[in-house]
Amino acid sequence: MTLLLQLCYLRLFPMRSLPTTAAKKQHILMVDDNKSGLAARRSVLTELGFEVTTATSTAIALDRYPELNFDLVITDHRLPKTDGLAFIEAIRQAKATMQVILLSGHVEALGLTENNTGADVVIQKNTNEVPHLTRSVTRLLRRTIKKPPAVQAKARAKAASSSS
């Protein structure tokens, strides 16, 4: 996304800052190889009051932040070397309760859903992406009781069906 497109998003969808408290800002890790899209999404989320750390590949993200001390991870589906699904699997192995949003321009074509990706939310990259992303981020970070990740739910369902 260019700066002009980013400014158009901000004009079309004015951002309201979340109420601030003395508590620390919620920290988001965002991974995408498209630097322009990464910068645009970062500025939108920063304006909403979140602290955003970015990485252009899953290798960089895992090397720099192996402890995954984030409240939420947003990742693109198509990334160099390791795709978003493998990254989500690595996140779930390291920290099963991590909130994850998967972004893709091919959600429908590839049949990507929360159940088959392991993500908490799957968002189609399109003109409605920004409002969907901001609502999803806000909803996930305000969730007090975290649902079990889709990967764990699939494993329990598989175990239940095999024991029958």
C-alpha cells in the first residue's frame, strides 16, 4: 500500500483511539513480506493505541522474538520460505494460547478458515480489510476467556472419534 492509499483508509475509516489506562499497551507482532502493507497496517493499529512490532519473514520473527511475548500475532499467508500456516503451527507449539490473525488475498480460493488454519480469525485482503482487522484485533484482545486454538479443538475431535 502506498502512503496515499494509507491516508485514504484513514480518511474513510477514521480511527477512534481505545481508552487508555495506566496499564501497558497491548503488543502485536505483525509478519508480512509486503513492506508497504506492513507499514500501512502498523500505522492504523498504532493510531488505535497498540504497540506494533513488525517482521518481514517468519524466520526473522522467530529469531528475534523466540519467547513470543506478544498479546497477538498477525501474519500473512504467503511468505517466503515458510508460509503463514507453518508459522501459526510453530506459534501454537511455543505458546498455544497466543491469539493469531491470518491475512490472505486468497481466503475463498484456498478455502482458508479458522478451523483448517489454526488461526483465531482469517481475514480476506480487500477494500474491507482495515475495518475487519481493527474489529478483530480489538475483539481478540478484549477477550477475557480465550477459546482453545482451532488446532487443539481438531485434535480433541479426532481423539473423540477414534475412541468411539
